[in-house]
Amino acid sequence: MVPASRSTRDIEVTTESLQADLSRLELQKRALERELAAVVAHLDTVRRALGALEVVMPARAQATASEDTVRLDRTGEVRAATQPRTGAKRAYGRLTDQILEYFAQAGDAEVRARDVAVALGRAGDSGSINAVRSTLDRLVGTSRLRRSGRGLYRAG
């Protein structure tokens, strides 16, 4: 049995450690909240600016949108509908775009990361599946997709 004085000291040490962690985490939370507020404000500004520019140049906005469209062919492979112009910057990575297009065509179906990887023509090894799973989880975190059950994803 542990003497009472040793257990009391262990509790005190644990309490002090947790209080230090709490203080550090509260500071980190405030910093992240400030950063998030700045990002949200910037996002709103960019959206308003884009909206204003699209009103001024509607034909240009349509042309740019059509250049970035992608589709799935019969084998499930992603093909560009038109080639993007040189220097055009994409908002997402290739895998993210492929996954979003896959779910746009999958409708309300529930699918696993492994199924998405296979449909996109990726290798069936755990590294490829984990890359797809990580992207799916990130898209769930940004509300682009929904998690419908353990390991199941569906369009948001």
C-alpha cells in the first residue's frame, strides 16, 4: 500500500501539471479564435470582391468555371472536361477534386475510403487508402462531405 503522504504528493503534482496545461491550452484557444476570426473576415472580403468582379465580367467567370470542370468516365477515372489554362491556380489538390467529383456522381450512396480509392484508380495499399481517408476526413471537417457511420462517407 502507498503511504498517504506519497499519494497526496502525486495528486498535487498531477494537479499542478493539469493547471499548467489548462493555462497553456486556454492561451492557445484564444490565439486560434483570433486567427479564425481573421480568416473568416478575409474569406468574406474575398467572396464580396469575387461577387463584384463576377457581376462586372460574367462571361469571363463562366469561361474560367468551365475550364476547371472534371468528370468521371465509365471506368471511374477522372478526366478533365477541358484543359485548364497555363498559370490557372486551383483551389484544391487533385485528390480533393477527384473525391468531390466522385461524391457529386455517387449521389446519396454511403461509401468507404477503400471504395473511393478503387473508384479513383488508386492502389489498394494502406498508404493510398489512408491518403483518401485523410482527405475524406478533412472534407468532413469543412462540411463538404458527411460521415454517415463508422468508416462511411456520403455527399454533404
